[in-house]
Amino acid sequence: MNHFAYSKGQLYAEGVPLTDIASRYGTPAYVYSKQALSDHFLAYQQALSGKSHLICYAVKANSNLAVLKVLADLGAGFDIVSAGELQRVLRAGGRADKTVFSGVGKRADEIEYALKVGIHCFNVESEGELDQIQGIAARLNVPAAVSLRVNPDVDALTHPYISTGLKENKFGIGIDTAVTVYQRAATLSHIDVTGVDCHIGSQLTEIAPFLDALDRTLALVDNLSESGITIKHLDLGGGLGVRYKNESPPPIDDYIAAILNKLGNHDLTLILEPGRSIAANAGILLSKVEYIKDNGDKKFAVVDAAMNDMIRPALYEAWLNIESVVYRDSKTEEVYDIVGPVCETGDFLGKDRRLAIKPGDLLCIHSAGAYGFTMSSNYNSRPRAPEIMVDKETAHLVRARESIDSLMQGERTLPEAQ
Ligand SMILES: *Cc1c(COP(=O)(O)O)cnc(C)c1O
């Protein structure tokens, strides 16, 4: 179900008109639907009921404490890539023992922190990292549960910047050398080998690459079992795509059913790390049209949100649906490029969009709940937008708009010359 839909000629977030949110909190603003987040998570949970599993929401997609708390309350685990994300999970009431730690460049202090709070597992991406974890775990005298992130060398058929499962990518350990690394890991005093992990990319709209990766990782599990290494969990990463425009990614149930079917009677706990498929369509970016500009060949709608608020169109050529919050007669529609105020040609939110708008109107940029706010920056000294979560008829401010003062906090000029 779509929780950002028109009713009586204007767009709502659940039961709250977006116009109300704009007048109360200003624009640009991120707006999330609690119900949409919950529905997406529960779709995973229901499809996996009866199977030993752990759904570890990928925090980097949207790390607001309110988002993490909604998911933690539903029983979610978490996939983190930094100590900062781990601290967010704990502050939101998430459990360390349901948290897995991914990423190619974990620092020693981050590993130590994760060991001290007792995370579920490290997804190890290199032999160097394995030795580092062994050293720190030995010093603290605690066991470290690890899985190796293997690179199954499958093509995720997605945008090259978000494809991670090919040999040429920086991620993981080659699946051919993995057995040797596992054998060595098994001899290390403070390493507890528990799993096999992979994550082949993001915004996948087909099931086939996931199943190819699963075939290869299952073959590895069987191989390891023959050499006396028992694997308890298989982590298939995240990556399930969502509909932005006209993509038709498999529904969550179909995706899970296909995985469970292939897992057959392997006695493995299944870990998944979905990010986008939970958060993307649970959020929108609300923006106001400042100016309409006509340069003869082209019309522009200059809006108050920019690439610093939402970088996906500039970075990944992402297409996001943009609608006018208050419905206007389609007879006044024109074709616009929707651009922000930042001094970069790449600063656009959408190109060639047919809209009926005038200055002062509100626009809703859809599918902005994942990799939206978390990738936002202060470029051009723009304070970051507030985040609002709607729960039925009520809008809650879950992160205040940054102030100009907060932008300069911690900065200072050089001392005066004597
Ligand atoms: C980014 C990432 C995810 C989440 O990917 P989505 O496409 O958002 O589901 C999961 N696992 C790892 C290791 C990641 O880097």
C-alpha cells in the first residue's frame, strides 16, 4: 500500500496533509511513514516465519534514531558499517547481539567497541582484517564470531556504482581463495567461524543474480563442511530493488520464497541485510518551488531542495517520481527540469517532468527514504533538512533542521599574529 497518496486533491503522508507539514516545519524536509517502514519490515518477517532467520536492516540506508527504534521494536537486527552506526543502533534500543558489522575498512577502535558490546558477527572482508580482529579479541580475551564476505563473482545487473559482487570490485574475498582463508581462520585462537556472507549489489530487480550467488555460497558451505568447518549461518546481504519509475522488482515474498526453495534442507540460519527495500518507499522529500525560469528552449523549476539534500540523481542517474503536492488542472502542465540552488550543473532532482506548478507550490520527491538524508551534506553551507515521521494522524519532528550556527560549530580562525 502507498502511504503517500492523494486525497481530496492533495498529497498526504498517512493521515497528514503534506501542506500542513510544510507550514509547520518549512521546506525542504524529509517525511517518513511509520506504517510504510513497518509494513516493509513485516513483509520480510512474515515471509521468513518458520525459518531460523535474522533480518538485519542496513542502517546506512536511513539511520535516524526514530527509524531504527520502529524497526528495533519489531524485532529487527541491524547491519552496520561504522562505530557511529553501532552507537545509533544501541541508542535506539537495538540489540548488539542481533547486529552484524560489514565494511572493507573497519578500524581497530571500531572492532574493539563492537567486541566489547558483543555484536553477533563480523563480516570480514580481507585476511588483514581477520588478523586484526584476532589480535584485538586475544587482547580482550573474548571470542570474535566471524563470517567471511565472499565475492561470488556474479553480475548484479545494476548501476556500476552499486554493483559489488564482481571480481573487479573492492569488496569481499574471492570465492576461490575463501576455503584457504577459512581454514586459517579456524586455527586462530579467538576467532569463532560462524558464517558465510555475501552482498552483491543494490537495487537488483531480478531474482536470478541472488540465486546464482546463493548457489555459489552454498557450494562453499558444503566444501567447508567436508574440511571439518561447520557453518551456522548464511548471510545473503541486502540489495533487493524497489520501484522508482517502472521497474518491477520481485515482491519481498517471492524473493524470500525463491531463496528458501534453494536453501532446501540446509540447516542454516538465514541472515538478510535489506536497506533500500525497507526505507526507500517509506519516505519523501518535500520541497518548494522558488522560481519558474524560462530560457527559451527549456523551462526550469528552481526549488529549495538541492543535490546536497538528495544526491542520488547526480551520483547514480537515479530517477525519482516528482509530484505536485496540491493537484492543479493538467491543462496548465509544462515540461520542466527540477533544479536546486547549488552551483553545479549536476544539481537537479529531475529532468523533463510534466507538471502544473507555479512559484510557491510544494513538490513531493518520492522514494527518498533510503540513501536520501544519510547521503546529504552541507555543501554550499546549506543546513541539512529536518526529518519528520508521520504516525497515522500525527507528524513528529525526529530531527530538527540544522542551524547556520551548527554549521560552523567547531571551526575557528588562526590566532592573531603577535
Ligand atoms: C549497502 C549494503 C546493504 C544494503 O543494501 P540495500 O540495497 O539498501 O538493501 C547490505 N549489506 C551491505 C554489506 C551493504 O553494503
